[in-house]
Amino acid sequence: MEITAIIGLAIGALVGAVAAFLGIRKSTDGKIQEANKKADLTLQQADITAKSKLESAKSKAESIIAKADAKNEAIKQEKISQAKEKYAKLKTDYSTFKAEQKVEMKEREMQVIALEKELNAKQKGFKDQLESIEHRESEVTVIKGNLEKQLKIVNKKKEELDKANEIRIKELEGIAKLSEEEAKEQLLDAVKGKAESEALSLEKNIIAEAKESAAKEARKIIIQTIQRMGAEYTIENTVSVFNLDSDDLKGQIIGREGRNIRALEAATGAEIVVDDTPEAIIISSFDPIRREICRLSLKRLVADGRIHPAKIEETVTKVQSQLEDQIKEIGERTVIDLDIHGFNSYLIKMVGRMRFRSSYGQNLLKHSIETANLCAVMAAELGMSSKQIKMAKRAGLLHDIGKVADEESELPHALLGMEMCQKQKEHPVILNAIGAHHDEIEMNNIISPIVQACDAISGARPGARREILESYIKRINDLEDLAMSHDGVSKAYAIQAGRELRVIVESDKVTDGYADDLAFMISQKIQDEMQYPGQVKVTVIREKRATAIAK
């Protein structure tokens, strides 16, 4: 029973499995058929889509090919048109060229014809000239024969004259008792003596005329130079007095226990004198740059109102920096205005420093500029080359540069300036002009005396230099007293601001010869014992008067 039940169960399970398999298969077949249908439908749609796209692509390709064909046709037609135009242009150019060739050939043919005519005319002229020359040759032959005949006659007459001359010479020798050679020697000696006398007289006249004309020409050149360089400005003095609005500011400047004034003197290197002078402070320093820094610093501190050591140091530092820039700017502007090139930064700085230096009240930079312009004008008046004129102007500007040297030296300013410029590799001619303008060294070129003369002109012209009234009066009195110290001098007058001394002597004590010696002795004594700008002219006047009364 159990086995039968098991078999029954197995058969039932088998039948159920078969039934399930059949059901699944049926379901699967249905799905497969449905999937096949969908696949067929998808394939159909894809086929349709592919066909439509293929047709679209085909139509696009045909359209592109049509457009390309149309474009190619247009390009083809355009190229054909351009080729035709070019052909027509070439054809026209060729026709024009051919016509021009014909015209040119015709012109050349006309020129050849004209040249042939000219050649024929010249040949004819040469032929005529040749005939004329042949005719003249025949005439010359005839004339030559006549001349030979006349020459024979002349030679014959010459022989006769020589014989007659010998006879006369012998007769004269007998009368004068001198031979021909002795007579010649006496005649030559007389002519030689007369010629030497006339030559000596002529030489003296020429030398005198040359000296007179040279002096006139020199005066003319100097006068023209001075006239063309008439100063149009007033020479400025370096400021050494600082004016105040009120005396109350003096206390602020001095500060508590003098700390402000000590700080200012230490920072600037200048000495500040605060005395009883109303509303003024005196700034004293041998260095004009320090004096100017002190003046500008005081001006700023007074304007600001805050005066204390820290502010003083800050202000002085700023003023020093600005003044250095100002000095450089002044130097650059000066060389640009004078049209002088090739200065290095050191020389430009030294030129700018001249602005704050004065000599006898004359501003050094103004004096140097004036001297440079005078040198250029004088060199031009003397007919010198443009290069020499520029060198003269350069030497005139630099001639007093030794007065603003950074370091102190016992050398005269001319030699110190020459050394400064030598270090900056200036031209030897300029170096000699700088060193020789006060005769410290010997002059070796034409520019040196020009610089010396123009320096004297600039310093000696009226109004150029100023001096204190007391020192001026003292110098005038010293000049007159020096002249009066000599025997025979009755009166002495210093005129033209001390540039000329006129000495009147007693005629019975001083002879004419001694008057020359007296003028020389006075001039040498002035030169040895006195200091003065420029030069002093000494004139000794001796006058003898004889008076008689008719009754």
C-alpha cells in the first residue's frame, strides 16, 4: 500500500510537472510570438526610418552636389571673365607699348638725323678751318722768310752798336779813371745803401701802422663784445640776514636754555647770532650752502610755529635734500641755456653751487654765465671756428669753479678748479684757460687770454661788484696816501671808483724822465701792498707854467 501510494504520488507529481511544463511552454511560446511580433514591427519601423533617412541623405547629397556644381560653374565663369579682362588689358597694354615704341623709334630716328646734320656741319667747318690753316701756313712761311732777312739786318746793326759801345766805355774809363767793374761796384753800393735806408724806414712805418691798427682792432673787438653783452639784470648778493616779523620769535628760536639754537647750529653747521638788532637774526658761515640751508630751515620753522630739536633736525634734513635737487636743477638749466653739452653730474652740481657763492658782492654763477657769453662773442669776433667758440664758452663757465670746491685747499682757486676739471677729463685747452686766468700758469693757447680778458670785463664793468662803503672809502684813501708818500708829489686823486690814480707832481722837483719811473714805482707799490678787484691805472701829470706880465 505504501509503495502504491508512493508510486501514485510520484505519478501525480510527474503529471503535475508535465502539466506545469506544458503551461510554462505555452506561456513562453505566447511571449515568444508576441516578442517576435514586436521585433517584426520594430524591424519594419527601423526599415522605414532607415529608408526615409537614406532618402533624406540622398536628397541632401544631391542638393550639395547641385550647389557645388553651381558654385564651380560660377567660379569657372568668373575665371573666364577675369581671363578675358586680363587678355584685353594685356592686349591694350601691348598696343600702347607698341605705339610708344613707334613714337620712341621715330624720336630716335629724328635725333639720329639731327646728329647726322650736326656732324656734317662740323665736318664742313673743320674742312673750312683746315683750308684756312693751310692758307695761313703759306702766309707764315712768307713772313718767316721776311723775318729772317730782318734778323740778319738787326744782328749786323747790333755788332756795329757793340763796337761803338766798347769805344765809348774805353773813352769813359779814360775820363773817369775807373774800370767798368769798379764803376759797377760803386753804383751797386750806392743803390744798396739807399735801398737799406728806405727799407728800414718802411719797416718802421709798417710796424707803427701795424701796432696802431692792432690796438684799434683790439679796442673795437672788446667794445663790440661789451656792447653785445650789456647786462640786463642786477647782481644778487647771498642773503646772510634773516628778517623776523617780531622780536618775540627770537625767544622761540633760542629755546629753553638755548637748546633750539644749538640744535640748529649743529644740524646746519652755520653760526646764528641773535643780538639786539631789531627783527633780524644774523646767519654766519664761510660755506654759502650751509648758510642757505640754515636760512631756509629757519623760514620753514618760523612759518610752522613748532620749533624744537626733533622738528629742527627733520626740517634741516628735508631742506638739505631739496637744496641738493635745486642745485642740480640750476646746473642743468644753466648748461642747457648756454647750449654746452657733455657735462657729467659732478660738474653740473658744481655749476649749480655757484648760485650760492658771491665775490665782491657779484653772484658767481651770474659772473660765470656772463664770462661764458663774453668768451663766445669775442671768439666769434676774432673769426675763430665753431669748435673753438664752444670751447671758449665752456672755459668761461668753468673758470671760477675752484671757488665752490667741496674740500678746503691752500691752492689758488684757478689751480684748484683746473685740478677739479682735470679729474673730470676736460680738454687740455680748457684746463689751461682755467688755470691761467690769474697768471698762475703760463698760457699755451688762444682761448686762455680770451677767458682772462672776459673775466676782467665781467668783474670790472660798472655795477658788477659791490663793496661796503667803509672799505671802499678806506681803499680810496690808501691809494691817495700811497701816492703822496713819494717825493715831488703835490696832489693825488683816486677816480673811477678807485680804478685810476692821477698823480700831480711839482715840475721843479720831478723831471719828465723821472715821471715815467714814478708812475712805475707807484703801480708796483700798489700791486705789492694793496688788494683790489681788476686793475688800477696810474697817471703822473707834470706841468710847468711860465707866466709873464706885459706893462
